[in-house]
Amino acid sequence: MTNISLKATGVVKRFGGLVALDKVNLEVHNEEVLGLIGPNGSGKTTFFNILTGIYSTTDGKMEFRGKDITGMPPQAVFKSGISRTFQRARLCLELSVFDNVAIGDHPQLNQGLWFNIINRKAFRHEYGSCHDRVAELINQFAPHLSSKLNEPVGNFPMIDRRRIEVCRALLGNPKLLLLDEPSAGMTEEETRQLMDEVIDIRKKRGDLSVVIVEHEMGIISRITDRCVVLNFGKKICEGTYEDISQNSEVQKAYLGDDL
């Protein structure tokens, strides 16, 4: 069995005359943590958006676990085993912790009018099953929130909101988790705690790969197995953090000449 979870080949994305991604080749191995780094505007989030079906590719191919997912809509990408968080929090602050996490299972739930209005017994069974899975996940990832499933998310600090977002992304049991700047809005210590929790649950789940977009190099150096560096939509370097941090092109483009 191949060790490659995700393979992007010659991925191009143009917005009119702007080339946001220029023939990017990228691989994510099974059970690894890959850092995707580069300056603002280098194409990192665009890559996530193409991978998850928000944008279509101009050219190139995306394969996940040997299956061509190029051009799939977001729902199909999710069902294939890819989930993500966003740089800006996308939580419904008035809704409860349970409601916000359960949204992550929305594509799997029965949306039919008959099921939800008339077939109440089946609805209660599905709701109960979903509630149990949310409670179990919260207990694994953030045990201190287990007794607060019915409290509005707006009552919690940013680190807990980030935890809730990660749990929402994990609820569908993905095989590839994409984290888009998870440190945004948090202190250095809060970010360290969250990343420790992400790495811990990745180990517990076993068959999970993680790709993280992040500007905080302390996070990248501590938790990643390997890094890919983008600049102006092109891949300019890849390797361990130690390798890429010594690359003169990377230093000039992003990390600074005095690194």
C-alpha cells in the first residue's frame, strides 16, 4: 500500500491574469504533519480552497488515497475523508457547543422533511447517536468542555472556540485534517496548548494526516515532520524545518536573511 495520502500534480489556479498557484506538486504522507508555509499571498489558503472544492482548478490534478478528487464539490471532498478549519472563526456564537460541533456531521445526517418532522423515532435515534459521538469527541479533545455542551459558544474564550472548531472538523472522522492558521487570535501559550492537543488526538486516531498553514515558525518547527514552502504561487522548497530554514531562497522570501 502506498504511503501517500494526498498527491497534487501540476496544480494551477488563475484569477484572470493573476496566477495564484503555478504548477504546484505536493505530497502528504500517511500519518504525517506537514507544514505549508510562505508569505502572505503565496497561495497557501488558495491551495486549501482548491483541495476542498471551494475553488476549481485551472489545471492539474488532486488525488486523495488513490482517488481523483479534482473538481469535486465540497460535500464530496468531505465524504472522501478531508476536513478543515478556517483562519477566521466560523462558529455560530448564539448556538451551543453541541450544535456547533454537530454541524460537522451535517453531510451525513438525514435532511428529509418526512424523517425530521414525521418519523420522530428515527430522528431521536439519529440525534442520540450524534450527541453521543459529539460528547465522546469533546471528552477526548477538550474534557473540560464535556459538562458544557449546552452552553452558547459565545461564552467561551478564543482557545475554546478553536477547540470547538477542531472538534467540528474531526467529527466526520477525516483521514486528512487541514488547519488554516490555528494560532490566529490566540496567545503563544494558548497556541502551544492547542497544538499539543491536536498532535495528541492525531496519535490516538492513528490513521490521520494533518496539513497546517501557519506563520508562527515556533509551531512549525515543533510539530511538523516536513514542510513545503510556497512563494508567489510556486513551490520553492520542501524538507524538514531544519532543512528549509537553512535554504537561502526561503530566508529571502519569508523567514528573513538574519535567521
